[in-house]
Amino acid sequence: MFSLKNISVIRSGNLILNDITATIHTGDFITVIGSNGAGKTTLLETISGNLMPTKGTITFNDTDITNANEQQRAIFI
């Protein structure tokens, strides 16, 4: 199970993601949709570890991976 809890991201002084919360279970199929500038890429970069959230936690099977970088997260995702 993969969880995002209250994820917020501020880039260049702009609030891009605001309190995103989601739980994705093994086998789930999800789609991220939205208009240009809605934060889709920022969300995926945050999940991958390329971008650290300003606020919130990211967990994988109850392991907090919020502060793990891309290489550290690769074993989980």
C-alpha cells in the first residue's frame, strides 16, 4: 500500500499541491488528469523522490519514505 498524507509542495513561492491525500493499494490502477499547470508533473516528481514535499508524508507499506531520494525510493516503488 502506498499513501500520500497531506502533501503540499511550494515551488518558486507558488503553492502547487495543497494537502493531497491518497491511498493506493497493490493492484490498483490510477490515472492522474488535469489541465495544464494543475500539478500533475509535480505530484509524480514528489512521489518519485525527485522533488521533496514542503509538508506531509509519503509511506510505502507503513515505511516512511518522505525524505528518501529517487535512488532510495526505487526499491519501494
